[in-house]
Amino acid sequence: MQKRRTFIKNAVLGSAALTTAFGCENAKKEEEKVIAQKPIVISTWKFGVQANAEAWKILSANGRALDAVEVGAMVPESDPTESSVGFGGLPDREGKVTLDACIMDEKGNCGSVAFLQHIKNPIQVARKVMEDTPHVMLAGEGALQFALESGFKKENLLTPNAEKAWKEWLEKSEYKPVINIENHDTIGILALDEAGNLSGACTTSGMAYKMHGRVGDSPIIGAGLYVDNEVGGACATGVGEAVIRAAGSAMVVEQMRNGKSPEEACKIIVERIARLYPSLENMQVGFLALNKNGEYGAYCIHPGFNYAVKSEKQDDLIDGKHIV
């Protein structure tokens, strides 16, 4: 009887030890998986590849996610050949280039500028608003005044190519944005740094040939961008009016808080927006999301939206899934 008890005891202990070993191994693999996914940076559209490359210089040196998203966003902002962000952006119907941008860090601090003219890198001004003022958003002449007082240079942002395109548009003056062309008017960029902190940025010159004074979702915290360091971050692209109606990026983050993956969260809010419109023929909206574990995903209404991913083991441009 004693031998039998000893055998059973050893069998139980052996099984427990084996289970513990497997458990420890699985936990170790899961930990390695999480570690392998940070730092990481993701950005909307093809120009996100170059933006990520600049952001990665900071992230790979154990830099802060906030600094990474700022320098990443400045890449398309500074590119005169890029017609939908910053310098080189197509103007409104009066021939004026007006810019919107916002930025948000891991502590919930945020800054924004809307309807800003004459400043090449509005994302830098948005960060200044966040860090140097008691406000979240400055707009129009007030934003320009603040930028100039902060040392930014006043410039003519209407490039010869953009002016030529605007004058050709004036011949018919038809406001019919084409999805994935004039509507892909934003770079949204999200990063998770080595310390496990999230930040995001969003910047645009807005819809080509919009009404003078129009502001879309890009400078609006909770619409074009939202970051919650406990959960994840999200950003939007496409028709800003549609994103605003749904408080899009904040809702994506809340879906992740409720246990959805980044891709699932983006899909849910895209479908919610789609239900608001009787026709989706000329309606494109896309969301990109990154959670606290470095997992990412995207979804859009129509095919054509893509996003860039950069980490130690990945440097890809990926087509977003779509509902239509």
C-alpha cells in the first residue's frame, strides 16, 4: 500500500512539475512575443514607409514614442511632392493651403492646431501647444500668431504644381473627391517604445478644394487620433466629417479596451460609420490601431487603403481589409 501511495504521489508531482514546466515555457514564449513587438511604429498610407524609417531612428535608440511620431509625421509634411499633407498640399477652393494636426502622448497630454496657414510643419506647432500652453487646440490666426511667436518661419506653402492643379480645378469648380486619392488626406502615426509607452500624431492639408475654413477630423482628439496608454491608440484617414460623426478613433480604442483586437476594433467602427450613410460609393474611411502589446490592425470601407509597419523584424506596407 505504501508503495502504491508513493507511486501515486510521484506521478502527481511529476505531472505538476511537467505542467509547471509547460506553463513556464508558454509564459516565457508569450513574454518573448510581447518583447519582440516593441518598439514598433505604424503609419497610414505609402508615405508611412519613409515616416516610419525616421521614427525608427528614435525608437531603435530607446527613444520616446512621442519624439518618434513627431519626426515621422514631419516627413510627408516637408515633402513638396506630397499633395495631401503639409507643404505641397492641394489648397482649398480659394487657393489657400490650410493645415491641421494633433499629437498625443502616453500621459494623455495632447495638442492641436486647426486651419493653420504658412507653417510647414504643423505637427511641431501642435506639440508646442501641448507643452507650452494651457490649451489643447489653437486655430486660424491665433494658431499662426502662436507659431510665429514660438520661432516658426512664415512661408508660402502653395507650390507651383499645387497652384497649377488648383487653377485647372477652377475651370469647372466641381467638388467631387475621388476615394483613395484626394480623400487620402492624412498621415496618422502610432508608436510603442521600448519603455512600453504609446504616442500618436496626425497631420494633413485636408480635402483638396474644400470650403475655406473647413476643418476635418485630423486635429480633433478622439476623432482623427486617440491614445490611451493603458489600452492602445488609433488614428483615422478618409472623409473627416464621417470620422467626426462617430468619434472614430476614441471608439476604436474603447473597443480594444473591451477586449477586441486592433483589427476587430477598427472593423466595428468602420461598419458603424457605414451604417450612417445611404450610399458608400464616394465614401472612404479607414482606421489604424496599435495596442499595448504591440499588436496592430486596420480596416476601411473600400479597398485601396494601406499602412506601413516598422519593427526590429518587420518593414512592410500592408493592404487594409475592407467591408465593401
